[in-house]
Amino acid sequence: MKKLLKLEEFFLFGLALFLFSGLDYGWGWYALLFFAPDLSMLGYLANPRLGAWTYNLIHHKGLSVVLYALGALLSIPWLMFAGTFLLGHSSLDRVLGYGLKHEDAFQNTHLGMIEG
């Protein structure tokens, strides 16, 4: 089942790249900002509960869909950029095994424990 879920996430990453390619932004921006959503981990400096909350908010696919949809409906390209960017980042994270976090520890995700 994990392989099937990772394959699904891989295709969502591809969708994000496809949607991004239709925007008027250079690929350098995508590469430069790729790890920016991981700044949401800084909440863990306060405590695991806040860290999980901030990480999950930024890595939730619903946020990326809402941002992209609002951008498309309101003709705001930077919102579409943010939506495709967050979708791509979150999807690739999940391909690599980094899921949404439980409140007890960063390593405890909805995909299982992160080993290493």
C-alpha cells in the first residue's frame, strides 16, 4: 500500500510541475524556494504540538488547492504560484516518506515513523 500511495504522490508532484509550467514564473524561483515550506518546522523549537500544527498547516494539500483556486478565480498569479508550489513540495515530501505530523514527535507521521 505504501508504494501505491507514494506513486499517487509522485503523480501529484508531476501535476504541480505541469500547473507551474503554465505560469509566468521561471523555474529558478521554484528551485530557490523549494525548501521554504520546511521553515514551518521552526514551531518545534517551542514544542512538538506547535511544531506539528505549523508543519501540518503549511504541508496540508487543502491549503495548496485553496490558494491555487483563489488565484485562478481572482486572476492573481502569485496565489497560483503558491498553490502549485506547496502542492509540489508536499507531494514530494510524501514520496520521500515525510507525512503530516502527530503532536508527540516530528518522526511520527500519518505515513508511519520516519527512520534515520
